[in-house]
Amino acid sequence: MTQNTLNSQEEQTLRTAAHGVVALLAATDPGAISSTRAGMAGGKAITSATGLVGHVLAGKADVKMKGSVAELADKVLPALRRTIDTIAQAAAEAHGGAPTPAQAETIRKISAALN
């Protein structure tokens, strides 16, 4: 079993981002067949995840993924931003310290693009 290094809030953010992307994409193409296909494909990708991410995504997502596309986006996009920011920060600090000036600038650009 993979050791979890995320706290409960980080786990919930990751679940919200992953499940929310699927719900948001299904909602943006509301036809019964196309939204079902999007949901099934997204669900398969989520359940196929391995390692730490797979273990986290196997947990319950405590966010209601219903509502208009705008309401879903309000829930999902901040979770995606936090998830990407966390990944970028962890990658930049991988060598045991603060990000280099170039890495810090790259993180700033990633954050700006997400906003």
C-alpha cells in the first residue's frame, strides 16, 4: 500500500478536482448519450489511477457535483488551481529547498495562467 503524504483537506481537493473535471465536462455536453460517455470515460480514468493518487481518488468525494455548468466551475476550478499549484511547488522543492528564481517565476506563470 502506498503511504499517504496528503492531509485530509489536500485529499478532498484532489478528489474534487478529479471528479469535478468529469462532472464539468459531462455537463458542458448535456446530451444523454454524450454526457454518459464522458462520465463513463472519466470514471474509468479515475478508477484506473494507481499509487498515491489512486488511493486518494478511491475515497469518497464529499462535494456535490450537480448544478449548472457555472456552479460546477465555481467548485471545480479552484480545486484544479490548488492541485496544480501544489504539484508545481512540490516539484520545485524536490531537491530539498526553496524553488530557484527560475522555478519561482515558472510557478508564478503557471498560477497566472490558471487564474
